[in-house]
Amino acid sequence: MSVVFIINIIMNTCLSCGKPVKNKYCGVTCQNKHQNKFKINIRFGEHKNFNVVCETCSKSFIVNEREKLFPQKNKYYCSLGCANKREITDEHKKKTSLSLIEFYNKLNIEKIRLSSDTKTYWIKGKIKCECEWCGLLFIKKRKRQRFCNKLCSGKYARSHIDCRKAGQASSQSQSENRRSKNEKYFAALCEKEFKFVKTNVSMFNGWDADVVIEDFKLAVLWNGVWHYKKITEKHSVKQVQNRDDIKINEIIKLGYKPYTIKDLGRFNKSFVENEFDKLKKYCGVEKLAISPVS
């Protein structure tokens, strides 16, 4: 009897893993696996190979799926390359852009669009902007930051400065400092001889004249030595003369007559009074109305 019992034990094997057992299964785990697998096979069918065609390249390949569930997809692709070759329409682009804008609005980020026009990008969780001068990407520290460093901002500023505005600014800053005694004395003579006189007023499209006599629509330019000779190393005579030409053109455009006086020496009353007499003759005034200023 004992031999028969031992043979019966050896004859029984687990229906799930195949190990020798007394009953059908070696344990609860194998029992659940076998019974559930059996039920799933009854419900959905067994795994089988099916021939399908790639939607992009029309290549046939094999897919392993359950018999009753096939086909599980509407479209099959042989590789990730074929799956990513779908054409992106304009509607799809609009949807993605709107979703990105909503996402950034949730993060309280203002006026940021991921496009090459605005030169702003979202890279690895950080906002990066393209420098307007060198084109490198940098992390924005301020909302209105446009350049990656101060060097690029300075180069951009120097390349966009209007030479005419710079000349106007420098001439206005130097007009008071460079007024000689001869010029001041000449201006005082004009103020006592004529009714409407202006001195160093920026009225010619940003440019000024040393003395403006409104009685005769005359703009007097009192030019010192620096208009004709080089004084310092940084001083440029050509630059000064170019500014003088621009100033004269602006004076003529507004209907005034430019009148230039060369002053190449030091303070000299007789020289100033002589130039003032020449100006009166030019204006048609014969006699001096008052005595010269002492």
C-alpha cells in the first residue's frame, strides 16, 4: 500500500507550475494564477500573432494580441519614427499654443509666448530669453531684461545713438561754458540796440544760436578759435564744422538768416564794437542808439 501511495504522489503535478504535489496546486498563488488565466482565456481568448500594416510606410509586421480583443488599435505603426511622422495642422498648433498660454498664466508669468518672434523660451523649467545683441540665451532676472550683460547693452546703445541728437546735447552743454567775454559784450550791445533779442536759446530744431535778433530774423553765430583750430587731442575740428553746417541749415529752414563772426583772439572791446557796427550796417541801422556798454 505504501508503494502505491508514493506513486500517486509522484503522478500529481501542479497545474500552474508543474511541481509534484498532493493535490492540483502547490499553493494558493499557483491556484489563483491558473484559475484567473483560464477564466481570462475563456473571456478574451488566447494570445495569437496577427499580421498588420503600418499606417505610415505600409509595411506589414506581426502583433501579438488576444484573439477576441484584436484589433486593439485603430492604427498600427511599425516604429516610433513612423508614429511621429504625423502631419501637424494649423488647428493643432493653435490648440497647443493656447494650452501653453493657460499653463503659464497658472504660474503667474505675464506676457510670455513661446515663439521665435518674441525670442523667449521655456527650457527645463526656466524662462530663457535671447540677447538682442549677441543672440545667446540667458535666464531673465528682471521682467524687462533684454541683454545678457552690461557689455551687450552698452554696445547696443552705442550703435543706436543718433549723432544729431548727441551733437545737440553736447553743444547745449558747452554753450554756457564756452561763452567768451567778447561774446557776452556783443550780446549786451545787441540787447540795448534792438528790441527783441535772445541768447543761447534752442529754437532751431534743438540747435541754438549765440544771439538771435528777432527784429530782423537774424541768428548770430559767434565762432571762437575751436571752430577753426585743433585745441586738445580729443578735439575734432571736422566734427565742430559739421555741427555748424547742420545748425546753419536748420536756421535757414525756419526762415532766419545766419550771420557768422570769427573771434580768434582775446577780449577786445574795440574788436567787438567794430563787429557790432558791421552788423548794424548789415541790418540797415546807421547810428548807434545808445553809448556802448562799459
